Amino acid sequence: MDKTVMFAVAGSGKTTHIVNSLSREKRSMVITYTIANYENLYRKIIHKFDGDWPENIVLMRYFLFLYSFCYKPFLSDEIKARGIIYEENPNRYARQTDRAYFITNSGYLYSNRLSFILEAKHVISDVQNRIARYFDEFIVDEVQDIAGRDFNFLERLMETNVNQLFVGIFISIHSTPAEMEMLIANCLSPKQIMKNDFPTKVFSLIIRH
């Protein structure tokens, strides 16, 4: 399987590269972090396919992917959450073993605890199998914005047996230096190329179990 990490400066055509790689012949899941980039990808994909959205392409924001694709099929019957909330847990004293650690009193999951739940409930391998069942490739844009437990969760998904592309920018990296070094440590020697006259580093992933 082809597994690649690409880092480039803003404006170098990363999103265009993703869109150009899509086709009607392969099942693609594309994950991005921000609303702005979701809308940008949506417009470009619609334009590429002449106003039609191919059924074989799924575009989702990161936390919706965690909730709808990863959490609901495996844990919704057990936890019975009503949805997700994009706020931090104000209860600083809740233990990780407490239900209050990841869900509000009204039944909404804290978005930044979703990856924790998936790991704590041991369903990551189920998520990997689900991705491999429904898709031929798994693409994550704005990987630089994913940090902490979410970064660790993403690293686990890199073990999935499908083609993968992870794209990020050099500046405004939210992930800690240690996290980025961990990602690059799982790569072959980088190859620097030029895309649209911008420097771009492309890494081939080595998945270490």
C-alpha cells in the first residue's frame, strides 16, 4: 500500500493535489480539520466532477469523522450519547474512568475526548477494518492541526491496510515537535520536490507495529 506524508508551505497547491488525485474509479475518504478547508475542498471536488458529487468520495471534518464513522457504529448502543459538543470539559477533577470525563450531564460527548473513548473501549482495530472495508484510500488534510490524543489516534489509523495520504503545512503547526518527530520517524528519508515553485517534502510511511 502507498502511504505518504506531504508537508508544504501554504499556497503551494496541496488541496489541488488532493483533488487531482481523486477519481470515480476508487473509493476515497477525505478528512480535513477546519470548516474553511472543508468548504474549499467541497467546491474544488464539485468543480472537478462538473457539478456532480461522486458517490465513491466521502468528505468529512475530523470530529464528525470520529463521531459518525468511528464512534456510532461500535459504541452508540453502549454509551448512548446524544451528539458531540465542541467545548472543553470544565470538570478538571473527573478521572479517566468516570463517565463525566468524556460526556456532559446532558449526554453530549466532548469532541476532544472522542479519540480517548475509541482507544479506551478498544475499537481502533474495528475502525481500521471499517475504513479498509469501505474505502481504497484514506486522505487527511491539515494534519498539522491535529495534536495530543487525536494525533496518537491518527498514528494508529496509519496501520490501516489502504492507500493513505497525509498533508500538512510547515508553519502554524499545532502538534508538538515530539509528535511531528514521531510521525517523521515512521517515514523513509524525505524527498524534497518543487510543486508550483514551492518547496515540498514528501515522506513514504513505514508502519512499525
